[in-house]
Amino acid sequence: MPENIQIPCRYCGTPIAAGQRFCANCGRSAEGETSRQTARSVDAEPTALPGGSSFEGRTPPPPPMGSFESNQPPAYRADTPIYQPQQNYRSDTPMQQAQIPSYAAAPPVKDSSRGVLRQVGCGLLATILIILALCGGVSYFAYTQLTRLASNTSTQTNKTNSTYTDGTAPAPKPVVTKLNTKPITYASVNMIITDVQQASNFTDDTNNTSGVLRIDLSEENTSSQGSYYSYGDAMLLTLPDNTSVHPLAAKSSLGPDASIKRTNWVDFAVPITVKPDQLVLKIGTTTESQIEIPLKADADLAKYQPVTTTPNKLVQYAGANWTITDATKQLSYNAKQVDKDSIFVVVKLKIDNTSQKDIYPFPGDTMRLRAGGTTNKPDSNTLSSSIASGQMNSRGECVFIMPANSTDFTFVLLPNELLNTTQEVTTTFQIK
């Protein structure tokens, strides 16, 4: 290739020979020109490549030497031609017309390290944010726990002082008096007063703040019927001045259901200066036979206990043998409290029908109980309505309501046409 290729000076346009370092006209450095890519003539024919191909539509090969610095072609050197054509270029084509193929500017090489760093940086930032959030959550939790602990400690400290922070005195602990009285029975419920507590008030009863006496009870319903009495009506507390107060509240306000065993408490408004042994608890309404219990551990409650005797008295009636196995005086029966000035008398019978026919006891028609000048028919009974011929050991009981002070009783079987009996049969027994 001829070495007289000239490139115009970028400053003044004067042609500069290849390898010339300074412009002969302006004196400026011509090396900067070597970095300009040579423009390809639009009219020039495509430069032929060996084998008949051309550069048209093809990417030229990389420059013969050096490397791209900042994506720019290397500077020209005097001993390095821009391009050396192959020997098969046409000799009749002047060099001036031959087009020097321009090297297409290489696309910028992406710096992959930046993407990696960016991803690492984003991941690191996210990790830092998560750690900060966790640390913040732990710190907040620790702060709230410490605050609560400090608050509880302060509250406990205040309660141990003589007054609360609001200036009020703390409620004193209840004064407990153990009693464990002997059991009494009211409306078929066995009751034991386990203890008595006294305090200015109780947290589960805010009806009074000047003094409360709490009676703790153990209760068991021995009947197959529910005892649905009201404690507000059935209990009364007599004070030392003989005045009486009704209950303020009760854990259970009604008597226990059938066969239920439980604990209960009943509160009364009583000054805390009054001692329990100065008080008397009355159980029963004004129309019932009442029970009076002094709030003392050694209270005598014998007169309220059931009393039983075993007469084992046998009589013959309507062709059968009738035996009074035992008889009991008691204040309640079948979840009912006896009326005032009265007593329940429960007569238990065994009937052996040795006759040739069935018998029908009909207690309301055939049986009576006498005491002094009082004769009463059964209030209730559990006898069988019929006893077959030859049936033995048929058992049941008849319940009579008699005067409270009765001790001597006469059991009467009346004449009855349906039983073919014309004579009255009697037997006596005592219950002291």
C-alpha cells in the first residue's frame, strides 16, 4: 500500500502524511487525529475480500495491534499501516479511490462487576434493614417488659406501705375464725359452718364497705328433690342488741339441687368490732321450724338432730303382717322444712302378705298417727299401691306432721270395707 496517504489536520485542514506527528501549518499535534475513524465514501464500491466477498454488511476484523482504551481505537504509528489490502486487490484501481474500511465503533463493554456489586449492595442493604428491624423489635419488647416489671414492682411496693398512692389505706386481711360446727339439716340439706371471716369488705362482694361477716358453709342435699330455697329469705343473723340483718349476698343464692354437694358462703353487714361468738345464725323462714346456731365452735345443736327409734312392733291387718321397723323425728323431709312448731315423723313399715288375696294399703284411707290430742293422716308415703298374695318383705314409709313436742305416738290402722276389715288395729312407740 502507498505510504503517501494523507489525513487533514483536525485544526486547520492541512494534509498530514501518515506518521507525521505535527501539522506543518499550525504546528499542533496530529496524533489526536489518528483516533478519528475514517469515514467511508458512499460512492465507493465495497472493498473486495479474498474469495470475492466484500465488506458490505460485514463487521471488519479487529485492529492488528494494541487494545481498546476507553473504547477508542489505538493511535496510528508510522510503521503500522491502517490496513494492508490483500494481494488480490485490483491493481488498476487507484488507491485514492479505494475506500479504507472504517472500523465500526465497538459497542461499550458492560462492566459486569457493577451489576454484581449492585446486587451485593442491595442484598447487603436489605440484610442490614432486617437486622435493624429485628434489633428494634427486640429493644421495644425489652423496653415494654422492663416498664411493666417496674410498674408491678412499684405497685407491690405501694401496697406494702401503710397507704396506697391515692392516699387510701389497703384493705386488711380477713380475720378467720374456725368453727366446723356439728351438721344440721335444713330442707334436706346437711350444713356445716366451716368458718367465719370478718373484713371491711371482700373483693367478690362490694355491697358493703363498713364491715362484712362471711359465713362459709359445706352443703349436701340428701334428697332426690331440689332444695330451691332463697338464702335471703331462709337466713337471718341476730346481733348482740337483738336486732337482725338479712344476707347481703351469697355465692349461690338458691339451695342446692338434688343430691348435690358443694361449698357456699353468705355475707352479712356486721361491724368488724363485733365478735362472731356474739352472733346467732337463724336458718328458716318465719313460717318454718327455725334452727338457731350460735357462731361458736362448741355450739350445742343436739335438739336439731334427727332422732330415731326401732320399735319393731308387729300387728296383723287385712290378712297381712305389718311391722313398724323404725320411726324418726326430723325437721325436714323430701327437700321441705317442716312448719313452725311441728315435726316430721317418718314411720317405716314392712308388710308380709300371707293371705290368699291381694291387699291395697291405701295409706290416706287406712293409716293415722296420734300424739296427745292430735291425730293426723300421712302427709306422704312410699308404700306400694298393691301387695300381691304371698308377697313378702314389701317395704315403704309413711310421713306424718305432728306437734314438735310429741314423744309418745300411736300408729292406727282403720277399718276398711275394701280390705274386708271391720276392726281398728293400733300399736304404740316412743321417740324421746
